Amino acid sequence: MSNETTSAVPSGLPRGGSDPRASASYTLTGVTKTYQKGRRTIFALRDVNLAIPAGEWLAVQGRTGHGKTTLLQVLGGLDQPDSGSVTFGGRDLSQLRERQVTKIRATSIGFIFQTFNLVATLSAAENVEAALIPLGVTSAKRRRLVAAALDSVGLADRAQHLPSELSGGQQQRVAIARALVKEPRVLLADEPTGNLDQDTRDEIIGLLEKLWRDRQLTLVLVTHDSSVARRAERVATMVKGQLKMTDRL
Amino acid sequence: MFFLTYLRRELQQRMRQAVVIAAGLGLGIGLVVTVTALSSGVRTAEGKVLGSLYGVGTDITVTTPVQPASGAGGSGGYGGFTPGPNVQHTDKLTSPTQGPISSSAVTAISRLHDVAAASGGLTLTEIKATLPGTNQPLSGSFQPPVQLSVVGAQVGRKALGPLNAAHRKSGREFTAADANADVAVLDSDYATAHRLAVGSVVTVANTPFTVIGIVTQPQGSSPPSIYIPLKRAQALAIAGLGAGTVNTVYVEAASAAAVGTVSREISRLMPSATVTNSGTLAKSVAGSLATTSKLATTFGTWLAVLALLAAFAVASLLTLAAVARRVREFGTLKALGWRSSRINLQVMGETIAMGIAGAALGVAIGFTGALLASQAAPSMTATVSTYNTNTKGGFGGQAGAGGAIFSGTIGGPMTTFANPNATHQVPVPFSAPVSDAAIVVGVALSLGGALVAGSLGGWRVTRLRPAEALASVG
């Protein structure tokens, strides 16, 4: 983890009307999600019941194609379950309109992807700034928040670099800065170290752990890597769409 | 502003695609602008020809055919000669191809609804001939007859009539005081050919007329040689063209839209009359001008439409392809909390920027195309029906470009003096001007194409589900 990192990010960002950050806990009840593959029905999630208290770090493990990413997408409101309910901060996401879910994503949920998903044509600073656009933050304030976010991940000097000019670890740091610049209460990370070498992996996980602690984030981290999963408070395993709580560290 | 920053970055980083879309739109728009300019140029050229045939301000002309009973074909009719044993000299004003129209008919036309003004005129042919006697052999001193076109014009009515498009070169025009005077206005070509000037004297129907002015008519017309006051023409013309009688009525409609209606009303009023307006006259124009006109209005228009559709299709397909390539990017933006409408706006902004570039390129291509067409266009000609004759005829032969036929049998009665179907070719100057309207239309089409492409891209974005967009991630 970089010594340059700080936890100080300016606050004062817009809040939603009912402020879903008031409680960043999840409750999943009987959540099922299926896909059609030809004539076969694939259960991505099968009757998943899960409670994630606010501020918890939950690691989700499992083999490829067993529903880890689908679980993360359902938690992030990117997908709707076929049945069951996903309650976030006391609100059932499946009952909300798309616009309301979009607003919750904009204000309260940060995403980190395995392949970073940075916009290739935008600089590091502009990629981070993109997360503030839905919040209607003024340009001057955006610049200040972006600078602080990049500083917090140790990339203040790479603000104007394009993603193609950054290493994999640096790109993931930019993605973390983008996820955290809006001060979310929840961070959903999908294999954040999957494309990184071991040293960089440790660096990124260290950074995430620090940010989780400093900001009291609810962190759901999907990973193949048991060494990464072991650093979480709780570990769950997805097997053919079913969730099994395997351990509490 | 982030919108513009993102826009600029996208256009910069995906320059090749932006250039292809803008170039596609630009080519389509350029072709539209060029074809529009060509059409405009052809219309202008056609208008010049028609205007010169017709006269500015005159919308409709009315004539009647010669009735055989009126004597046109008889020995006592227009210009008929009765052969005799001795040499005969003749100088007569006749109306070989147009029948008489009474002054009451002119008045009736002028009172029709949507008629702004109507004026009568006499379009005549002066025939000067020396006919040998029947008992005298043809000799080398035989002189062919001379035909001369003479028009009797209403004085003080320059705005409507045969002189309305004329440009005064020297001297003066007719005034109301000239109504009964033996004064004439000459066409400049005739005056030059016969070395006549203001103050000279010309003889019409054995009557000397003092030249008071020289005029030129627009290119494309076949103007008469001599203009004399209508009353004097009526007095000198033979066979039924007496006082108050004319053989051409010039009509000005109240509006361009009323020309057709007025033409039909005149046809109802005078069933045997030939009513000619710009539409019917345009049909008589042939030659390369007419060919170009048809090309511009048919092939050119279709070519422009096809090019435009192709440009729109290329822009739309490339935009859809670009959206497909950026699915993950848009999915990520949705994950960040961007609304679909905001992403649509971004896509739309990019295509509109390309549309603006395409419009600029298209206008430039259009200007270049129009310039090249103007410079490379071969000289065009219009073949138009001859309206007046001013040539020397020959017995039984066609006389020169004017095409007047003076047929008959030597020693026998001469029955026909002019060929109403005669044509002549006039050169038409051509240029393809790019009008402001064409530029506006080009820009609007380019932006419209960009909007169509952007809308299709936006539609694709709206249908994009974030989970599907990010599917390749996990």
C-alpha cells in the first residue's frame, strides 16, 4: 500500500431525498435469478438469503459461472432478481423505479471491476470526474474532489494521463478513486485484483482495506483468491447459484 | 464543461471514425448542394430564354390561327399576288401566321379575374418583292423577295408588350404622342446590318418612318426588326387587320399562381385561340438546355437523394457500430449512476459535431462541384420556336436559321409566307450558383442525418441493460 494515501476526501456532496446512506445494510431474501441458455434454464442465483450489516467487509468466492458477478450486480441495482427482494438501506431495490435505482447508484454505491473499465479516451482525472457528473457537482468542486481522490490513491501526479499510459495497478487505483470520489457507503468490487500481479494485488487490497476502515464502508468483494478473501470479515461461497457462508474471520 | 471535454476527447481519440462519418455526410450534402446549384443554374438559364421569348412581365400571350376564309391562302389574302404579264413590285404588311383578334376580345381578357393587365399588338411580316411578268423570262437580275418582321406596339405601354424586355441603346422610346406618327424603333442588329441610326428613315409598306430609337432584346429571342405604333401598323396592314384589330394579346396575371387559371379562362373565352404561358413555352424549348434541365431534375435529383440516403445510412451504421464497441463504456457509466438520457446526449453531441463537420465539408464540396460544373460545362444551346422572322426567303426553300419558308410557284399565287414551326438555336450562358437556401438546406440535412444517426445510437444505448453491458467483466 502506498504511503502517500490519505483518507481525507472533502464532503458536502449532494444527498438523495431519503438519504439511503443512513443505513448501508443489505438484506437479501429468497433472491433467485435465472438465465435462458438455449432451452436450458441457468440459475445464476438460487434462493439466496443474505444479510450484510453496514460497514461489513464480505468476501464472496466461487468458481467462474456460479453467480458471483450476478450477486454483485443485483446488490448494485444493475440487475433485477426474478423473485425475492433486495433491501438496501430499508428500501427494496426491486420495487424502485429505474430512475430511483440509478440515483442510489450515483450517490451510494461505488463499483470496481476486474478490467478497470476506465473510459479509454478520458484522462485519469476525467475518469474520476465522470462519477461526479450525475450528482450535479459544480466544476470547481469536482476538480477539488477529483484531486483529493487521486491523491488518496497515490496518483496525484498521473491525473492527466490516459489509461493506456498507466500500468494495470495504476489503472485500478484510478478505478478505486472513481468509485470513492462520491463518498459512497458501499463498495462493490468484482475481482479487483484479477488482472494484477501479486505485488500489485497486495498493494490494491491493502489500499481497499485502509479505505474500508477509514471510511467505514460496506465492502462486498468478489474474488477467486483465498488469500484476498481471508482478509475480509466474512467469507461466502457461491456454488451453482447458492450462497454458503463459509467462515467468519 | 465535462460534456464538451468528453465530446472533444472522443472525437480526438476516434478521429478516423469521426472523419469517415463526417466525410460520408459531407459527400452526400456536397452532391445535394451541387445538384441544387446545377438545377438553379439550369432554371435561371431556362428563365432567361423564356423571358427573352416572352418578355419580362408578360405571363401569357394569346394568338389565333389564320383562318383560310380570311384570305391567307387566297389570291386576295395576305400578300397574295395575282400574276400578270408585267413586272410587279409589292411592299405589304401581312399577318401570315396569326389571325385577327378584335379589340373587344382584348377588353374581355383584361376584365377576367386575376388578370392584372392586357395589351394588344400586331406581329406582322413585311414582304418586299419584285415579281417578273408571266410573259417575261427569268433573268439573272431576279431579286429574291425580302421578309421583314414588323411589330405594331401600343405606345406608352412598355411594361406589357413586345418592347417590355427591350433595352434602349440609343434615341428614345415611344410616347403617347407617337400614337399616329410615322416613327419607328429599330432592333439594334437590324440597324447595324443596314447602317441605320436615330434619324434615319425606313420604309414600311411604302411609308417612310423616322427612326427615333434603337433597342436590343435579350439573348435568346428572335426580335422583330422594326417596331411602329400600333395604330400605324393597323392602318398599314392588309386584309382584315383594320382599326382596333390586333393579332397578339399580351396578358399579365395578378400573380404567378394565377397564370394557369387565367390561361384556362382565356381558352374558355376564346376556344380557337392559342394561349401560351411559361409552362407551354418551356415545352417548346429543346436542345442541350432542355437535356440538361431534364438531367438536373431527374437524374440529378435521384442521384442526390440516393447519395443522401447512403450518407445517412453510413452515418447511422457507423454510429451504431461505435455504440456497439462502447457497450462496456456505457455500461460502466450507467453503473456510475449516469442516466440513459445523459449518455444519449453525449452520443447525440458527438454525432451532431460530426454533422457540423459534414455540413462544412459538404458546403465546401458543393461550392467546388458547382464551380467545376460552371467551368467545365460545355456551351449550351436552346432550340426555340421562331416567333418572328427577319430573313431573306427564297422561292420554295428554307431561308437560313430563321427558318422562314417562302414557298410558292413562280408565276403562280404565293400562298404561304412563313413556317410557324420554324425553330432557331440560341446560345445560353450557364453558371451554377450556390444559393444561401442551398447552403441552409445542406446544413439542415447534415444535422438531420447526424440526428438520425445519433437517435439510432441513443436508442441502442437506452435499450442497453447495465448488467448485459458489463457481462464481459465477470
